[in-house]
Amino acid sequence: MLYLNEPRLRFCDMFVDLKRAHFVIVGIPLDSTVSRVHGTRFAPENVRKASMHLESYSLKFDIDFEKLSVCDLGDIVVYDFDPMKSIDIIEKTLAEVLDKSKVVVAIGGEHLITLPMVRVFSKYYHDLALLVFDAHLDLRDEYPLGYKYTHATVVRRIAELKEVNKILIVGVRGVSTEELEFAEKVEKLDFINIYTPLREVLSKIRDFINKTEKIYISIDIDVLDPSVAPGVGNPEPGGYSFREFFEILHTAISNKIVGFDIVEVYPPYDINNVTSLVAARLIYELISGIYRNRFR
């Protein structure tokens, strides 16, 4: 494909033929609009490296990842000095890959990659819903001043898409007044803050799933506490532990999931590659859970 680079290594060293694959992995090393530090461009390769150091068997889902049909296509070519061009390239590449028989998995890169992902999916599924796990709402209209397409505006741009009929953001603990005011005005948008009891979080996610047909999931790794995922660009204290988050994620897994991404891993600011290992483990478990619910 025109805008894909062959990877030096693949996630879990997996590569089946694209036509036979149930799951397609792409790296999207976009690092254009980050607000504090740069480094997300290194995440796809680092998460792939981390995947080699984890056991592939999921005890939760009783599935060996190495026996699944997974095709890692490599990284989409992006232009950090031109995020709009990058968005266009991501959309064109995904349009070549996507069909309704496959689940597409993206390893970011910054959170802006979710916009072209959702745009492409919304052309295939007109009843698409977005489930976001994030410490932040990402609902600013411009950030910084004058920039409408950034990691801090991505969910707002998605909320403007008519094809996306429902959005739920989970794990929120860093917000602005502007974002809260916008969220109150948009009927299809809801969020769960970090202080919501876990039982209520699980109940709201189940309700969200029951009221939707197709779901795209976006995981900003900073939804986890910095003690669990230190290698992020905008750490917010007070996040979920891994076990809390995995319980939440497990509740969200269903046969309605059509794709997901994991974004905002910053390898240069990580500690002993912990955040990349966490991201790799989440990919292992999510793919295993989706396989059990959708393909088995």
C-alpha cells in the first residue's frame, strides 16, 4: 500500500495474509499537535517491542493470542508538520484496509489519530458510537489558540460528525470550563468522571452498549494512574489502577466492537518501558476478548 512502511518488527511477531486476518494492526506515529512534550512517534515500535516480552495467553479469555489471525501491516506514513495532510493519508490508507469482516487496531501516536479512524468507520457503519477512555475530555474548540485539529480538540471534532450518534468518555479528571459547558449542550455526549463508583461505571457502560449497534473504542493511556502508566504527555494524578481499568474494559467488550486504538504513549518519558508494556498487554487482552465475543 502506498502510505505504509514495512515494520522492522511486528506485534507479537504476527503476520497472516490480510485477506485471512480477523484483526489488522497499523501503527500511526503522529506527533504533530502535542502540547507539552513530543515522543508519541516512537510508540508503535516500542509497543511492538514490548509485546515480545509478554506471554501471549489470556487467562481472562482462555485464548492464546498466537493462534489468532492477526495481520500487522506496519506504520502509516504521516507528516508531523502537516497534521491535515496526515489525517487525509490515514483515511485513505484505512479505506484500503477496512471491511466489515475485520477489526482494525491502531497504535498511536497522539490522540488526533482517532478522528480519521472514526471518520472512515462512520462511512461503513452509520450507527457508530464512540467509547473513549481518557483522563481528559478533549472537547476544546481550539487548542492552542487558532488550532482546531489537535489532541485536545479531537473528541469535539468527532462530536460534530452526524454519523456518530453516541459518545461516552470514561475516567475523566482533567477538564476546562469550556469543555464542561460544551458537554452539557450536546445530547449525544456523556462522560463519567474518575470519582464515580466502579459499580456505577460498569452499569453506565453496559447501558451504553445496549443502546448502540457498532462501537469504536479509543484508549488514551493516561486514563490510568501515572503510577501505572508514567510515560504519557499529560499525566493526571488519581487515575485507575490496571486491575480497575481492565474490569471496566472487560465490561465494554462485546461483538459490537469494530475497531479500537491506543494512543498517547510517550516512550522517551517512560520508566523501564512500563507504559509500552501496559499498552501491549491491553492490545493482547482486547483482541482476545473481541475474538471470543465476535469470531469464536
